[in-house]
Amino acid sequence: MEFPNLGEHCSEKTCKQLDFLPLKCDACGDVFCKDHFAYDRHKCSSAYKKDVQVPVCPLCNTPIPVRKGERPDAVVSAHMDRDCKQDSTKQKQKIFTNKCFSPGCKKKEMMKLVCDQCHQNFCLKHRHPLDHSCQGQSRAISKAGYAALMRSLESQKMALGYQVLQNRSQAKC
């Protein structure tokens, strides 16, 4: 035993372990090993000075002051019974309030999806003019429909050009 004064014994009555890296409790000032350092592990009598928690009311979200020696849950329940500003008869505010105007659709959305042509509100499924049979200013055409129309016109032009070439070749013969 070369270093008899090195380290300290744990202040917990049931432990008394010699610890070379002891931890000092900032509330009571006693020295403890790593196993008994927490306030609740060594039943610290001064823990209320350091371990301060302010409970919050679950109904009105206001912090509730708690005096020394009072149980936080009892104080919160007393607040809910007497001082709470939350109206218990008031129902939660509805989030999905924007009803779809498409016939037969009962869906509601969080935000408004207004059609640019007919100026009515629709759900995600019926938000495009082609999806709700829009009777607005003019019948809209989708990008896919436009591409299909262009392909059709292009094929008609090619067919017409082919017929002209055939007619010319038959005229020469």
C-alpha cells in the first residue's frame, strides 16, 4: 500500500467503497462513488435545492409554481380544478375544414385548394380542372393531353404527306 491517503470512501452507509475518483454532491456536499452520485441513489436531503422542476398544466400549457414540500402532481390537479383557463366544454379546433365541392366526394383538406377557373375548393384528388369536370372559363387541357394532341396532328401531317407522294407517283405512271 504505497498511497494510503489516496481516494475517499463513499458516504453512503451501505457502500463505503474506496473510490479513487470520488464525486462530490453539489446539493449536500458529501462524497460518493459513481453508483451513488445521483440524488435519488443516495437519498439526498438537499436535492430539492438543485433538482427544481416546474410542472406545466396539460390543458392550458402554463407553468404552475410549486412551494417547497408540496407535491407537484397535487398542485397541478388543484390548478386544473380551480384556476385553469382552459374551457373543458370547448372542443378541439377542427383541422380538416375545407370540404371538396366535387359531387359525391366527402373529403376535407387542411388547406384550401381553389380551382383557378371555377374558383371552388377541392380535395387533392379533384384539384385539377379535368378531375372535377370544371365548368369554368374554358375547358382546360392537361400537359399529357396536349402532347397526345400534338402527336396526333403530327401523324396526320405525315399521313397527308405520304398520300401526296403516292398521288404524285401514280400521276407520273
